[in-house]
Amino acid sequence: MSELERCLAQLGRELDWPPTPQFRVAPAAAPARAFPLRRTLALALLALLVLAGAAYAVIEIFELRGATVERREQLPAAPPPGPLRLGARVDSVAAARERLGFEPLVPSAAGPPDAVHVRDDIPGGELSLVYGEQPGLLVTEFRGDLVPEYLGKIAGAATRVERLSVDGERAIWIAGAPHFFFYRPPGGEFAERRLRLARNVLLLERGRRLVRLEGSFGLERALELARSLRPSGPPA
């Protein structure tokens, strides 16, 4: 059995299909049972597997609240480089706090950010902290409990993907070979993707937040940054 067939079989076991109807004469047809919301991602992945074929078969799926990482046998074609979509630039983390539905966390081990950006087009908003040029470190935060499938990553077989625990909360470390990063617009189609190549990334849950640390650093530095995350000020 191929990897594609195994993935399809596994998803088939997980999907909650409606029962086989009993055919009878009735005054009105009973309404069809809706699929549970928690099966939405599985159905979308099933459609992607069928469309993509064995060359892009998903080998493994890693999930956090707010993010999904897919390890595939083969990556799609690399997208052309483009600008980061970080939202509107604001004067400070304090100014960002006024527009967000959560308390921002700042990595004290990195010092003050060089730029602060906010996006208002997702529930709770999204914060991006930029450090250095390129940037050297990019920190992204949003409410993972409000948008549980918002952030996605596609990694190849050569990319290291490792489950971790940071201060008792779940995390995923993605390093080595480049991988793709994309957003799923809230309420948009699953297949609508804006891929970009990403560097090493640590994803971690911090309470209701999903925090993403991206840069050209190793796991030791990523953990140092993660463990130094602190509230930027008094609760909003």
C-alpha cells in the first residue's frame, strides 16, 4: 500500500460519516446530518491528497492550536520571493496592545523590536515583531483558540520536525531544509495559499496564544527566546 493509500485509509477511519438512510415514504425528507466542525481539516486534507496525487502525499501531520504542519514526500514548486505580509506598522508594542484581543508577549532575550506590525483581519488580531534586517528574528502571535487552523506549514522529508514541550506547553521545532509557510484566510477556501519559504521556526502554545519564532538560529537559541517571552506591560 502506498503512502497516499495509507493516508486516505487513516482519514477514512477518522471521518464521521452520516448513517446509511432507510428508504421509506415520508411526508418530508429529514434534514441531512452536518459533519462536526472538528472534521473540517480532515476533509480538506482528503481533498488535497486526491488532487495532489502520490507525488505530494502527506507522510505525517503535526498540530498545535492555531497551526498545522504537514510533512510531505515531495514539496510543491518553490514560490517566487515576495514581501512579508505583516499588516499595518504601529509605533510601539503598547500601541499594538490597544488593537489586539490578547496581551502581547515580547522575548526579553532579543531586546526591543525594531518594528511592530498588527493585522486586524483575523479574530483577536495578529502581532508581528521584527528584529534586525531581513529580518534576523520574526515573532508572530495570535489567538490560536479563535483561529485553530490559521497558520500552515509544508515540510519535505529532509526537514526536521520535532515535537517539544517548552515550560510545560506544546511546541514544534522545524529546521534544516527550507519549508513553506502560508496562512488560511478565516472563512476562505482551504486551497487558497500564499506560500513562502521559511527559515528555522519554533511554534509554541502560550495560553490561548500561538507564538511563532522564525530566524536563522538553532534550537538552543530558539528555546532561549521562547523562555524569555514576557508580557509587554500591564493587562489591557
